[in-house]
Amino acid sequence: MLVRFFAAAHAAAGVDEERHELGDRATLDELLTAILAVDRPDPPAGTPPLARIITRSSFLRNEISVRDRTAVLSPDDVVDVLPPFAGG
């Protein structure tokens, strides 16, 4: 599945997007575990680590909010990682 990172999640992940190959019945929680298992360079100064950002983030699956981390994903899903945004 395709994972897209936005704002601080993008900065901490070091990429705009990445693909993860998980089983057919993988959950959002399993995807998040896979995301955090990727070896990444340290984020830029002032950017929290990706693990901390993920604990505060919202997630979209195919542009629809998903809050249940046990929700089953499909291999062709697109999951967006949206950290809290500030500003107006």
C-alpha cells in the first residue's frame, strides 16, 4: 500500500511517500509498526521523531478518516499520515 506523509510527518520520515507490502488482512496498526521499523536518518533540528508524530497523527484511508487502528487495509489502499496542523 502507498503511505503519504504530510507536514511534520514528511519531515520526520524524510520522504513524501513510500510503499509497504503487507498481508491481505493487515491492519492500520500493523502498517504503523512497519512504518516505524524503517531505518531513517535523524529528522531535521526541531522536528520530533516520527514515532512521536504518529502518536498524535490522524489517518486517512483512501481519503476517508480512519480512527480504528484495528481497521483492515487492502494492498491497494492509500494511507495518509496527517500530523496536527497549526495556523489558519
